Amino acid sequence: MKQVLWSLLFVSCGLFTAKINAEDQQLWVSANKKLFKEQSITGTFYAETRSKNGIRDLSGIFAGPKLSYQLNERVKLATAAKYIRVYKENDYDQLQRLELEASYSSIRKSNGWRFGARNRIEIIDKDNKVDGHSYHRYRIRVSADKDISFAHIKRFHIRQEWILDEDYQLTEYRLVPFAFTLKDALMGAQVSYLLRRKSKTGEYSHVLGLAWQF
């Protein structure tokens, strides 16, 4: 019961934070289900829903399988295929996205810190009667996490990500100044706060993220 109460406290704090000084507030809820693991190869299935203004307006659905290969202790290669539906006021865009990524993670240091980096290419096919087309973009992420033991928190995370278009122009910037993985609470949930800023339009939004690993 205490674990659940702590989880609800983090969620409440995140929702409160997401309503301060934001042009847009969003809630992202995702789940990652492990399907199999054979030596260095792991198969998972990913699903995510996104909503605006709390939970009133559904803004997107993401779902698809992912296959990853642990090359060695520090390097991982992965590919994923995702079906995406992004909702507008009276319409929606339907997309298929192929992801190819390589990630690096350092050995955890004696003080509990571990650092990582991820590069991803996304090949996107947009189904639309008016402007359906294919394009690709790049994502670069750096991250750090630290083992801690406080209340029901077991790990603290920081992440920063840049999204570039086909011409390597920055289109979006994402910063996660804090995220927490909880101990045995709601099946190992992670609570995160994300600031998104679109460089071309200047729009920004606050996002509360809730993620589960099964």
C-alpha cells in the first residue's frame, strides 16, 4: 500500500508541474512487454498513448515490436517497427515508422552513476490522401542515471535529446531534468517529467510520462 501511495504522490506532483507556464500539457503512458530473450537477442512489444490537457484529449497512439541485440557489455543494436496514429481536431495522420538505433552504456561507476548515448534513424511513411510521403529524421540522446535509495525510489535519471530533419536541421529539443524508477511499485513504474521545445515554431510543452516494464 505504501508503494502505491508513493506512486500516486509522484503522479500528482507531475500533473501539478505540467500545468505551470505551459503552452501545452501532455500525459504519455507507455508499456514495454518482453516477448522473449535468447542469449544476446531480446524481443519486446511497445505500446504508448498520448493525451493533451490531462486525459481529456487523445493525441496519439504508438505500438509495435522491437528486436535488440546486445553486441557486448556496453553496445546494443536495435530495430523497431511502429504503427502511429496522431490525432488532430477533426482528423488524424497515420504513419509507419522503422527505427534503427545503436546505443552505448558505460560501466556503472563506484558512486552509482552510469552514462549513455543513443543514435537513432527513423524512416517514416505518412499515409495521407493529401500529403502522404516518406521522410526520415535523426535522434541523438545522452543520458545519465544513478542508483539511489530514498523512500521507494531506486534509480534517478537525466536525459537530453535532439531531433534533426533530413537536412540535419534541429526541429525539436527534449529535456528530462528528472525521472525516477520506483522500487516494486506498480510493477516497476518509471515517472518522468519532459520539456519539449520545437525549434521551428518556438512551441513548447510539459509532459508527464509514466512507463512500465514487464
